[in-house]
Amino acid sequence: TGIDVDRLSKALNAWRGDLYRAKGFLSGNTGPVYLDWTPTTLSRFDLPDYDGGFAFVLIGPGEKSSTVKTIAARIDSGAFSSAPADQSPNSEG
């Protein structure tokens, strides 16, 4: 199951005070995606022919490192995975 990039983008916006930037290659629910987020800009590129690895980097100030680690753990745990068809789209993973 891929990451719901729209849900992740909304969450990144909610954490805008804790992050400088987030960027990388994700396995999105419709295929590979490159996402580059800052508090003021979001660039998203769907990459249907991409066959490389997936990695996503969160960049924030040192004093927010525990928050950045928590965000990373939520991503790793599947909190932003696409919901299966029988689940409510509003459910948190």
C-alpha cells in the first residue's frame, strides 16, 4: 500500500513550525512520487517510469529534533498509507 501523498502534505503543513523542508521519493498510492515541501511551497511530481529507491528526508531545527523523529516514525509506521477500500477515508492509519 502506498502513501497517501495528499494526507502527508496536509500533515506537513500542520507541522510547518517544526520543519524547514521535507523532500524525497515516495511510493504513492498511484505510483512513484517526488515530493518537495517547504512551509511556503509544495512541489509534487508523479513519476510513472521511476524504478529507483524510495527515501524521504525531513529537515528541521536542532531544538525540534524530537518532533522531527516523531514525524518520521509516523511515516515509517504507515500512518499515511492509503486506506484499503473497506476503510473510511478519514481513518488514521
